[in-house]
Amino acid sequence: MDSRQTAEIALPETRWNRLRRTLQRIERGRDGWALRWQALFAGVDLAILVFFLVGPYLREGPSYLIIDYAIAGWIGTELFARALSAKSLRAFLLRSMTWIDLVILVTLLFPDVLFNFAFLRAMRIWAIGNSPLVHEGLRRAGWRAYQDVVRACLNFVVFLFLVTGFVYTAFFYRQEPGEGFVDALYFTVATVTTTGFGDITLPGTLGKLTSVVTMIIGISLFVRLAQAIFRPYKVNFPCPQCGLQRHDADAVHCKACGYLLNIPNDG
């Protein structure tokens, strides 16, 4: 085999690796180019959530299935791209978002048989909150001190949307579109805040279990949000001696062991 044939065989592998590196850069990069792509994908995720909200109004029209299958095609393409960028197939399959997107994909492909579980895409907002997009965006805007508050808000909003979406899909899906979702949201907020007016309750064993889980997790996230808002701002900087992770932004010595710190800052 001559050198020309060897180069022709190696060329597809080079292109494949280049595509893989590009996808990895889009997913985990912190430069302006990668952040713009991440912002675009975040916008698509929000559009999918909007489709879930307005879907009941479009259910009887021909545009519903067109948009439904278009979103299914997008999620399938996104899954394929994430599989390419993953370190290994095992690492890809161990991601929770992989299985969530597979469930969403199946429900979108068979909308007449299965309920629309597109509300699970709210988990993408949680993933965005832990991505370079939020971290770098806040840092560049000079708002890094609010990073914990923003993440706590996103976690709380995602939980509210997930529970509301599940309650709406499981208990109020056949009602009038606007009335059903508002009832689901009203029940979720009343349950999370432990107000418990009792004018709207979920029937059966599934309804009771849903209420219990919502109260336990919801009040925990609510307390976490309050802590993030009212406690003093701290930075994540592990102490080299004792390993304490969080310190005051202007700390000179570790509060646990007294070790001299050198915390970097934007100034």
C-alpha cells in the first residue's frame, strides 16, 4: 500500500476526530464561539417547553404533528451529537439526560398512544445552570457573586415546572388547556409552600404519593433558595491544608485551620 492510499484511509478518521472535537467544544467550551452555540441550544430548549405549554391548543390542528415530529428529529439529532462527543458509549449511557431525552423522544414519536412528556425537557434548564454558559455569562457580566442564587432559582423553577408538568399530564390533561395547566400550577405552588388550601387535590394513591414527594423535595429547595439569597457570598476555593471548600471572598486565612490563602479574583 503506497502513501497516497494510506492518506485516503486516514482522512475519514481525521474528519471524524475534528467533528468530535468541535462537538466537545460546543458542549464544554468557555470561549465566545462555544457560548453562542450553547445559548442557541438553550433557546431551543425553552422553545420546546413553550410547545408543551401551548400543545393542547394545537392538538386538533395539522400543525401539531408537524411541530411534534420536528422536535423529535431535533432531540434525536442532539442525542446522536452527544453520543459522538462523549468519551465512551458507557459514559454517554450513564448520563441521566440521555435517558430523559429517550423517554421524551418516544412520547413525541407516538403522541396518540403516549402522553406528551416534553415537560421533562425542563431538566435541560437544570443542566444549563451547571454549564459554562451560566458561569461564564455571570462572570463576564460582573455578577459572579450571584451564581449560587441563580442556580438555586433555576433548580427551584425546574422543580416547579417538572411537578406542574407531571400533575398536568397525569391528572388534568383532558381538561380545557388553560384551565388544566393553571390548576396544576396552583396545586404545585400550594403544595410546595405547604399552604394546602385543599380546594384542589389529586385523586387516588398516585395523587397522594405525588403530593408527599412534592412537599418533601419542594420545601427543601425553597429553604436552599432562601439560604442562597440571604447568606453572605462565599467563593469555592479548597484550602490546601484542611480542604475547606467555601471561604469569604476577601478571606486571607482559612477559618478552619488558619492556613494563609491566596484566593484569585477578577480584580
